[in-house]
Amino acid sequence: MEAAVKRVVAEHSKLDKPISLKAVREEAEKILGTSLLDKKEELKELINKCLQEEEEENQSEEDIVVQEEKVPEEKKPSPKEEKKQTEKKKKEKKEEKKEEPKKRTKEVKKDSESEEDSDDDDNNKLKKPKYTPSTEQSFVRVGEDLQIHFSDKKRITLNKFRGRKYLHLREYYNDKPTKKGISFSEEEWSKVKSLIGTIDEMFNKV
């Protein structure tokens, strides 16, 4: 019975449907094939347990924090070490100043050579057309559902429940759906599609 109740509660949560004792009892009776009228108190406890587990799971997902590693404090150098470091820096700067003119002459030669090569390449080769990546995204089959990976955390899923089709726009965590999202029936989705032009206008005016 516990497994049947968990299954019903999970399906209702996935579809954002209200969870009531009567609805859960009727669905669980269909799964088990037996009457559960005499087990109302036990059903209430199981439903509350399932809801509490879901809340804890979602809370743990939101509260994940990456702990920063503590950087050990650097010890201050002694006065002698500071003098040595300053002397080293001065020597390095002097050496850099000596090498700068040599580097500049080498860079000028390389630039002139690269310009000549680029001119030859432009004359000999035709310009390639710019590549524009396709914006279309194909769907994949996950069990009996169809799914589009919209982004790293968001997915679009199409499935059937009691013979009706539903479209889900939902956030995922570790490949598991969360409560953050919305579901549309086929009729509701057709209404949304008819409003696409109006929504575009809203974007332009905001």
C-alpha cells in the first residue's frame, strides 16, 4: 500500500494536481484492486510522509552550497627577506628593459611577414560564407515520454496521463524533475500558441 500511495502522490506532484485523501485513496484502490475505506488514518500518515519527503528533497537541492577552501594565511617575510626580494625585482626589471628593444624588432619583422602572407591568401582564396548554426532542437525518447533538453536545468517533456497529453516545462536537478515548473493540457497549449504574437509584442513594449 505504501508503494501505491507514493506512486500516486508523485504523479499528482508531477502534474501539479491537488493532493487530497479521496483522490489518493481512489487511485491507490485502482492500483491495489482492493478497498481502502477502513484505512483512512493510515493513508493520511502515508500521504503526509510522502509530502514531507518531497519537501526535504527539494529543500536539500536548494540549500546545496559549495564550501570554499580556506586559504592559509601567508607569513610576513622578515626584513632581510624583504630586502632580498626588492633586490631581485630590481634586477629583473633591468634585464627586462635590456630585452625590450630586441623583442620589438622581432615583433616588427613578424608583423610585416604576416601581412604579406595574409595578402597572398586573400588574393588566392575565395571568402567562405559565414556559418549559421541551426536553432532547431530535436527531441529524445525517455521511456514513454518525449523530451527536449531546453537548457542545463530546464527540460520540455510531453507525456500521456489517463489518455490525455500533457506538456511540462520544468526544472531538473541531477536528472530528476523538481516542483518548479508548469504543465499544459493539449487544449491549454493550443491557446498559448495562439498568443505567441501577442507575447512577442509584450516583449517589444516592455
